Amino acid sequence: MNGLFLGLIENSLEKIMHPIVIIGSGMAGYTAAREFRKLNPEHELVMICADDAVNYAKPTLSNALAGKKAPEQIALGDASKMSDQLKMRIEAHTWVKEIQAEQHQLVLEKDGQQTTQPYSKLILAVGANPVRLAIAGDGSDDIHVVNNLDDYKAFRKNLDQHHDKRVVILGAGLIGCEFANDLQNTEHQVTVIDLAPQPLGRLIPDYVAASFQEKLEAIGVHFVLGTTVEKVIKVEKGDYQITLANGQSVVADVVLSAIGLRPNLELAKAADIHCSRGILTNGHLETNQADIYAIGDCAEVNGLLLPYVMPIMQQARALAKTLNGEQTHVHYPAMPVAVKTPAAPLTVLPAPVGVDVTWDTEELEDGMIAKALDSQNTLRGFVLLGATAAKQRLALTKLVPDLIPAAV
């Protein structure tokens, strides 16, 4: 009996002494590491990622042109710098082939060699990948997506090779509109194509979208809405002809797809971690597997999948405390999203999914304030269009109930 008891203690101590391992080197992974290091400078941290582990702020990619930032200026630190800064071992260009949850270890592959990595706690910060449409034509493989710094470098290199500067963007969502504004401000000719009848269709009411669209059209952005791309073929001089479902066609030098993101779930599903739209977690960011957590664009927290910066910050602060021994529930206050479209300044706080709202709108000289009110006349979200409306952001945010209270 004593031998069994001592064996259990040794087993537990061994697990505690193993490193905390983070899979993913995006904003979520690095923010989690940084927040944990503020509380605990000693416990071993390991980051594993398939890329080069360069740290950068992904939101800067969609306005770097107007900000006159070359791709190499976007990086905040390479793997070596971040490793020193965070006292963290970083295994770059390393693939996680399997999570062995029962054994608390990972199967890794690097340079064709497989190894194992034990962990005490595991954080999945595996992000999301761009949704790709099935498009016919010999030019479809040349369609760019920009989901990381390497993607952006390839996109910028292609842009720089063309003098006509004609860019077609697939998708009139948040990222598509941000890129459209950024490219148009740098003398590109931009056409945005979307199946929806309006830009930002999932975020704002149609009448606000119409005004938003007009403001972008005023700087030269061209919208083709209510249709989709059927074929992209190569034509002379490296141009592409884009054929649309409505019979129209557009010629471009560069085609960019920005139609949305889909969380990376394959690794989690293979480890029997429960997933829905994202990796399912409770309010402590715990998955159904012991000592495995999820954070960032891949995490569906209490049914909420919010691929924005502020939720990542809230998650990282709570998770850091939990990892340091202070079990902490993530807090989601009202978190407005600022859309980086200077031609049409826009701040959006979407109403929660499933809440019926009516819109109360105030017209302003340079835009409008649209408030989403529920059946109890409680403010549940808002849209602020224009510089004057943006000044109401803080005051209105204070009136909106928390998405996830500080403690439950």
C-alpha cells in the first residue's frame, strides 16, 4: 500500500514538474505566455509551432500599406528574441502530430524525426485558417489569402510586380473591407465581390451598410454584390479574368480572398476534445480533457466564438491566473470592434446571437448611431459610423451587459 501511495505521489510530482506547453505562435499563444510570465517567472514554458514563431500583431496586416509599413517592419520579434524575452523554449518549424491526453504528452515531428514532449498543462492556441471557395479555372491556385505574415509577404511581393494596381477582393466582410480601404488609399483600383447584398452583412443593419458602402465608394472602391466568383483564368501579361455568376467579368492583376476564417479543429478532434464551431471550453477555458485549455480564434468559450483581439486579452489574463494556481473564470465585458476603414470610421458591438433586437438610429452629419435594444429596452449592441459617432463608444459600452460576467 505504501509503495502504491508513493508511486502516485511521484507520478503527480512528475506531471507538475513538466512544462506548460503552448501550441501556436500567434497573438493568442504569445499573449498567454506573456501574461503567465507576469505571474510566474520560473515555471518552464514551451511553445511549439509549425512556422518560424515570429511575433507580430495580425490586425496590422490589413492597414500596413497606408501605414507605409514594409512586411519586415511588422515583426515585433523573432523566435530568438521572444524566447529570451519570455524565458520560453520555442520549437519552431515543428509539427504536433498527436495529443496523447492520457499520458499528458505530445508526439512531435521536426526535420522528419519524431519525438515526444510531456506537459503539465497544454494550451491550444491553434487559430483559424481562411475559408477557401472551390473556384474553377487555371488562375484559382494563384488567389491570395492573408492569414499570417508569410501570406502577407507573398501578397505584397505580387502587388509590387504590377503597375496597373488592379486588385479584386473576394468577400465584403470586416477583413475584406479593411484591405479594400488600405489598398484604395495607396492608389490601387479595388473591386470587392460578395454574395451578400451589402458589405459587413453579418455585423450591421442594411441601412448602415448602405451608408458605409457609399463612403468607401466615394474613395474609389467598387462593389459587386449579390453574386459570386465562378472562374478565375490566366490571360495575357499575367492578368486574371474573374467570371462571376451574374455573367459579369472583371480583370485584375492580383486576387485576394477574404471570405472568413474557420477554426483549426483537426488536432483537437483527433484527441477526443469536444468541438462545435470551435474547440469547446467552459468559462475557465478548460476543454473536456484534463489539463488541456483552448484560447484565441480556435476557442468557443461558453458557446461564444469571438475572433477578435479583446477576447484574446481577456482569455489570456484569466488563463494565466488559472495556470498559476488561482482558478479564474474568464470575464467578457462588452467589447466593441473598431473596423480599420478610415474612409468610413466604424465601431461595431454586435448584439448576442439569439437575442431579438430592434434598432434605434440617430442620424448625424457625418454618420449615424444605431442602438440595438432588446424587448426590455436594454442596450445589447450598437453601430457607430463616422468620427462624431465614435465619440460615444465608451459611454454606450458601459450600458451594455457583460457577455460573460466576471464570476459565475
